[in-house]
Amino acid sequence: MREFIEKMRKQGLVTEVAAPCSADMEAAKKAAGTDNILFFKDVGGRRMVMNVTANRKALAVALKMDEQEIVKKLADVSYDGKVIEEGTLKMEKPDLSKIPVLKHFPKDAGKYITAGIVFAKYGGVENASIHRMLVLDKSRVAARLVEGRHTHVMLQNALAKEEKLPIAVTIGTHPAVTFASCTRVPEGKELAYAAELLGGEIKVKRCSNGVLVPDAEIVLEGFIGPDVTDEGPFVDITGTYDPVRLQPVITFTGMHVKPDFIYHAILPGGNEHKVLMGCPYEPKIYRAVAGVTRVKNVVLTRGGCGYLHAIIQIKKSTQGDAKNAIMAAFAAHTSLKHVVVVDDDIDISDSDDVEYAIATRVRGDTDVMVITGVRGSSLDPSQLEDGTNVKIGVDATMVLGREDEFKRATW
């Protein structure tokens, strides 16, 4: 992560915060006001970074890809990077009070670790994913494990055999590793995917509980057992408070930190959160739409919380292609709420251009699909009590055979 920050600093994309800054909402407020990487020199006496990949330019630098080609290239990955084990990590007694964990918003349940990647190992398979973690004391956190996701399934399998789930948490990894951990990949392929994104290989070390971890500023090892406690409220991707739930407790047994470590925090509902939530789904949608028409690009918009709204750019071959693209997108990313399909003359990164397509190429009676009674995102406050919602697809493409009537004048 340090090498990436230095690369961004040379491009003038790092803002230094030299004055002491409080971990109690002050740092979070500063991060909300910019897309630049914020490098704090003194948060509780420690160094901290926020907004590591708060925009697509930063993500492109991290992945060493052209910003306009990210989705196409990620759609072609093979998850075949090489994972190289290099020794073991020496651990000391855990003490979370040494880390400048933030409280982000007034109604948060407490201080939350937001950029911690949880590496879990069970049954010969290792998984990596980000989970928010509410600090309970010096050695315990409450982690939000979404039901049905891989970490939750691994925990249930371990508990069914009256065993604990070995885990390790890394904070402050290279952003390509963070991105890989946010992506739905074939089972156990997160590290191999990270290696591929990094150029072909990744070096890892083994914790005393057997879990493999990549280079990180902070590593915490421990286990998840049967204990649960209240977790929440916490602000999620929509900027609204998630409710209180009973969630598993992680107990840490060891801690490893780099000298003069840099703590990484992700602002809940902020732009880095949106990039890491949404961008990993864009290649998945791209591949799904490619199965029904000629897809050019996909973006999950910032205004759609980086998660709920997709703009899909296609080159139509038949009049029904846009609607097929809409259905494929909803199937690929079930949390999508609204999808707009546009022609390849529309810049999908420009919200004004997309709105222009809606304004000039959409007839409400024929070009709008409304699908009721379907499951959407649990994070959407507009969902009904039974978890269902309404999805809308908009065909904002030109009518085949009448393109000359829709094309804009140019010089």
C-alpha cells in the first residue's frame, strides 16, 4: 500500500493532513469532502490514510490499467495468479487501542474497522472478504457477516462440527488485494485473483492458525466462535443507518504491525466504499450482457450509491437487444434497482449525456420495463418488509432504422 500511495503522491493526488485530527468523526468529515487520498500524519498519534481508491482513476493506477478499459479487461480474467508462501508472521498480544479506529457518524454503535479484509480458512479453502467490525474491547470485535455469503457459510460449517473458524484480518493492503477481496470469484480464488491483478504473483505469510495473508500494515489473527452480540447502527452504502442485528464475535489472539504503520479507513457510504462495492460487479454484468448482445461498457453510477444503478452501453443488432441486456444485468447483479441501456454514442461516465439519451430516445409506454415483487438490495430503505422491491429497466437506445433522426449534429 505504501508504494501505491507514493505513486499517487508523485501524481499530486495525495493531500497531506499535518495537523492532529480526531478519530471521533473529524477525520470522516474530511474524507467526505474530497476524492483525493487523504494522508493523516496524526490521528491519535498514528498515521492514517483514507480515500485510497475513491475514484476510477485511482483504481486504474492500482490495477495498472487504462481507466476506460478496466471493465473489459476484468471481464477476461482467469483467476490464475501464483500465490507464493514466504515464512510465518510473528505475533504479539493484540491491543486494538493502539490502532486509530474511527467513529464515523453520530449514531454509529462505536468505533468501526472498515477496511479490514477477513481471511478465513476451513475445509482446505481460504476465503477473503471485507466485513465491517465494531470494536468491543482490546481483543474482540463484532463483525457483520451477511447470511449466505462465503464467510458466513464457512462459520456455519465450523460451528456444526463444534469447531471455531480460524481467521486473520489485514488492514492496509495494496488496493488490488482489497479489490480482489470485494469481488465474487470462484471459491478460494481471491488470493490468486489478487496475484493476477498485481502482475502474476503475490507473496503471502502464514499466521500461527494456518491462515495465509498478504503484505499489510496491520495483521490480526484469531477465530470466530459461537458467541454473538449486538452490532449496529452503522451507515452503509446508501448513506442511511443499517439496523442493529445479532452478529458473530471475532476474538483476536495475535497482532502484527509494521513499524510506524499506516492505518487504512474507508468512509462508510463514501466514494471509496462505492468504488469497492460497485466496480467488482461491472465485469460480471458485462459478461452477462455480452451473452445477449454486443456490449461496449458498463458503469455502476456514483449517484446510484455505486451499487443500485447501472448504465450499459451496447451496439444493437436487433430492436429487442436493449431489453435483453436489461434482463441479463438484473440476473447478474440481483441488487440492481434501475438499469439504463444506451447506444455507443453516449458517454456512460457523463450523467448529462445519459440523461440526454433518456430525454430524447425513451417512450414511457414502450421503453420502460417495470418488474414488481422481486428481491433487491437489503440496503435499500425503500424495500418492503418481506424484502421485495420494484426494478425498472429503461431502453434509452435509438430505434433501429431511424438512427438519422436521433443523431446529434456535429462539426
